[in-house]
Amino acid sequence: MKKHLLLITFFLLSLKFFGQSPALTISNKKFSIGSYGRAGIAYSLGAPDTEFPQSLNLNGMGSIGGRFEENDYFELAAAMHFTPTIASNDTTRINVQARFAFYTTQGQLIGNVSNKSIGGITTALPELFAEANNIMGSNWGVWLGARLFRGDDIHIIDHYYFDDHSGQGVGIRHKNTQFSVIFTGSIDTTSTLPPNFYLNIVNGTPSLGLRNRYVSILEHTLITKKGYVKLLGEFQRLPSGTSKDATTKYNYPADIGYVVGAKYFKNISSKLPGSFNAISARYGTGIANGGDGGSSKTYITYGGPNLETNSFRKAYSLALTETFLLNFNKNYSLNGYAIYTKSRGASDSLNTTTDYLGKQILFNRKQDIAFGARGTWYIKNWLHLLHEVDLAWRKDGTQDFAQMTKFTIAPTLVPTSERDVWARPHFRFVYSIAHYNKFASNNLYSPYLTQSGIKSWGQYIGAKVEWWIW
């Protein structure tokens, strides 16, 4: 009986104790939220599955050639801001930020799928980091975590050129100089593509194991009268990968790569502010020869290895870019670009080669050439007429150049009533028409041509919305 009374007394006291505990209520007001997104509906005219429209751009070039056909995408970012204890004497700026991304990979409308759908919605966390700037009133800053660590983009082709180091790592900055290290341990764990993976023998069956790569980045910015010059250097190292069983030994030695580059950005005086011109040049060697598929990341190595040495010592990539914005007057702006990329893997082949396992055929050499411009005619403060011309060429291996010419017209409602190319949101009606050369058409060298079959012309029509707020 006494035992039961003790248990009942303990239970009642526990209820009283927990009942008096205050509920956790968030009262922090030092909080910011931002977003980028695009959504819409569209048709691929002349294709069998018109309700699943595909990009008119050439294979392997992503949005280079125009981004009006991009699929639905949504980002939501949240940041917390901390105030130092001695706020009156300290100007340290402390932020913690997370960014969530949601998109589909099969061309579906984002509102019609879920994570349970086949090939449904993909969720990613590209940013989760903390940073402290102007530490104790000094010129020092530090960051740590995963972040979209990159500079300017060529917006009309969704291309972050020159210095896209997005990944997880740590960085330190003093004035205009910063040093960072990022780790790029996982690109695709099902891939047989070199050089990030080695053979792992389990029960006598070859399988793929992961090799982690680290990228060391040194950047320095020189301030000029109307802009800046940014200097870039990278060192990349891939650790060795060795695995063996009773009969076979697989040995992939450590590999390295280097990158050097320079970018010049200049503000241009114009009747409407915001005009600029920017040029860049970058050269990567060894495993740091990446820059394909519309991306400029040097750590996504291009081409095949030298199968005698299992290294990428002879690989290289050259990337040149030019982009400008000219705000001529209150009625018209012109945003343009030009890109040239030449890449080669480490194999002696000028055409195709194999991966480490001999399972996939890779092109070992390629060239990308593209240039174009988007004009914005401010018909009214709230009505802009976007019109764009893009020309693109792609040469893989010893094949002929595939070529595409595309024209887009997009009447756009701008409810903020700003005469500015960066005003958002945009409500657009989009019509694009593309012409392909004979090689591109016959070899289905575009997602649209893969869907529609051999054609010289492709068409895309749709209604799109795009927004951002940061």
C-alpha cells in the first residue's frame, strides 16, 4: 500500500513540475525571409507530348541559349541575425541562413506532384551556414557551412560564370582577400564516371566507393575607379583510392588540378543607372577542368581519364565570357552575353573514350559557343515587351557543330511599375521559335528534338511567372 502511495505522490509531483514549465514560444524579431521562384504552363508545339514541353536549347548546354523554357522551381531562404552583447561598441554582423529548393526533374508542373510521385518533387538544402563579418569592428570575416558560394551570373541564360564554388566548407576574409576550402564529396554515388569514385570489392563483386575531393580557393579583388578586377586561384586534390580482392587490384592514385582566372567589371554611365560591362577568362587543368551542362563549376571534371595512369594530368578547360547591360533611356534596355568554352579530358582520344569501368562512352573533347541579347522595351511602367535572340553552337568530339538560332518574344506585366530589367515579379506570355542546322536536327541534338523527332524548327509557347525578393 505504501509503495502505491509513493508512486501516486511521485506522479502528482511530476505533473505539477512539468505543468509549471513555460512553453517554448519564439519571440525573436531579428529574422529575414527571401525567395526566388518561377512557375507556369506551356506547350511544345509540333511535339507528340505537347503538355510536357522541353527546352529548345542544344544538348549539354543547359540554359545557355536562353532560359524562357526553364521548368518550375522554388527557393525559400530564411536568415537569423544575431546582435553582439556589447552592441554599442561592436559592429560585428552575425547571420545564420538556410535555403530550401524544390523542383521537378521530369518536366511536370510543380503543383501536380509530391514526394510520393514517380520522378516527383526534389527537395534540396543548398545553404545552411553561419557567418560573422566585421568582427569586433575589424576587416575580418568568417563563414562555415554549406552555401551557394558564387558571384554574378549572366541572368538571361541562368549561368553563374567564373567563380561558382558552391558547396560545403569554410572561408575567411580580410578586406578584399578571401581564402576558402570546400568539400565536394558527393556528385552522384551511382555514377561510374571518373574521377570521384574507385572500385570497392565486396564479396568479390566490383562496386563503387566514394572519393572525397577538396577545393582550396584564393580570391582577391582590386577596386578600380568604376568597378573592380577579381583574381582567382584554385587548387583541387582528390585522395587516392585503392581496393583489392584475392585476384584483382584497383589502384587510383591521388590527383590534382589548378585554376587561374581574372574578371573585370565596369559600371557604365547611362541615363538610367545600372549599366555595366563584365569580361572574364579562366583556365583549369587536371581534375579542375569542369564547366559543362550550363554550369561553370570547375570541380565537376570533364571527359575521360588516361587509362594507363588513371589520372587527369593532361586535361584542361578554357572559359571566356562577356556580358553587358545598357540602359539607353527610360524606354529601352539591352542585356547581352557571349560565351566560349573549350574542354578536353585526359585521354589521348580527340573523340570518345571510356570511363574507369569501360561501361560508359564519354566525349573527351568539346566546344561551346553562344551569344545573344535580350531587349526590354518599356511600353508602360507596368507593361514591358521582352524580346531575345540567341545563337548557340556545340561540338562534341570530332562531330560537326550542332547549331541553334532562337527568337523569343514575351509581353510582360510588371505590377511594381518599375522601368528596370530587375523589377519583379514578371507575368509573361512567352513564344519562342528555334531553327536547327542539319546535324543538330538529324542527331536530335536538343531535348525538344528528342521529344519531337527530326525537325528543322521548334516552337514553345506558354505563360510564366518569375519573382525574387531578398
